[in-house]
Amino acid sequence: MAKIIFIVGGARSGKSTYALSVAKASGKKIAFIATCQPKDCEMKKRITLHKNSRPCHWKTFEEPRDPVLLLKKIGLKFDVVVIDCLTLMISNLMLKGLKEAAIESKINKLLDVLNKIKAQSVIVSNEVGLGIVPQNKLARDFRDIAGRINQIVAAKSDSVIFLVSGIPWRIK
């Protein structure tokens, strides 16, 4: 069984649904770490839909920027930890003023902790490099940082699944 499973794909590709199915099949005690922040009405509705799609016995933690301390506390209590999603975490870190090197350091620490805890890990992220070049610098910086972080996570994951139109492709 893979210790770290990295699930990546485009918007609305079925990543979260697939991550939930992997978690359900892997264990009984499941922690879900949500990185999304409810900053507007539309996002609040999306969060509610996501919450309603998870079994009520799962434990949800909201941690938008740095799940390392949380994982150190809960890592022995759960069979599976789902982190959804890495790209929102990157966005949250960028909006707090962190530069790429600091974000990369946080992600490497996260991966180190995930390898040390008992739980299997499922990380969800968006593939942001398949579209057009963004028009503004912030969006281009986000795309570039997210792309490089995804490469780091994929390299350090035991299994990588790419979702296309709800269909999982095992690429590692």
C-alpha cells in the first residue's frame, strides 16, 4: 500500500471524489484536512457541498496554510489523512506574502511529516499548467510555483494519479 498518494488533475476533473474513494477503501479512521478558506458566498457554498460529500464519522480539520503541527498531533490517531487541496494552500501562502523558497520549504516539511506518521496520506492538487499563460504576474507566479511544488510532491509520493474527466490514470 502506498504511503503517500498524490492525486492531481484539472478543475472539476474528479480529484476530490477520487480522493474520498481512496480514503474510504483504505481505512476506518479518516482525517480530512481542508485548506480552503470561506472568503465569499460562492466559496462557502462549495465548502458546504464538499463537507456534505464526506461521511459524518470522518474528522475534518481546517488548516489553510501549515498542517505540519496538526499532523504531528493527529498522525497516530488516524488510518488515512486526506489533504485537499495543495494548490489552495499554495495560494493561501502566497497571499500571506511567502515567496517560492519558503513555500517549498513548508511543503518539504509537510512531506517529511507525512512519511513519519502512521497514517496513509492522500494529497489533492490542481494541475495548473495545461491552460493558457495567465495575463497577470500574480497568476503566472502562482501557476509556476504550483507547477514546481506539484513536481516535488509527485517525486516524493509513492503513487501519483492523474484525473481526467473523472477517470484516474496511474502515472506512478
